[in-house]
Amino acid sequence: MSSVLRSLLLAVSLFAFSACNDGAVQRERAAREAAERAAKEAQQGKSTWQTVAFVVGIGAVTLLVFGTALGSSARKHAQKQKDQKDNQPR
């Protein structure tokens, strides 16, 4: 009788342990999924800001090149006008 009682107690203990363990596994899985989701969102945000920074950098370099070309052209044009004005008879 004692061995039957022990076997029954062992079976009930194992069943209770497996039922408790299921909740822990589910909580762990939910926590892992939440962490993965947060990491994915952070990576997407980082990618977006990297793209924006790259576009702004390219725009700044383009404006610098155009501004330099325009300034150089204006300087040469002003020098031509000054030379023409100096060469006119008075």
C-alpha cells in the first residue's frame, strides 16, 4: 500500500510541476518575443535616422559645390566688369 501511495504522490507531484512549468515557459517566451520586437523597432528607427542623416549630408555637399561654383562665377564676372570699367576712356 505504501508503494502505491508513493507512486500516486509522485504522479501528482510531476503533474503539478509540469503545470507550473508551463506558465513559466509561456512567460519566458512572451518576454523573449517582447525583447525581440523592441530590438527590431530600435533597429528600424536607427536605419531611418541613418538614411535621413545620409540624405542631409549629400544635400549639404551638393549645396557647397553649387555655392562654390556660383561664387567663383560671380567673382570672375565682377572682375570682368571692373576691368571693362577701368578700360573705358574718360
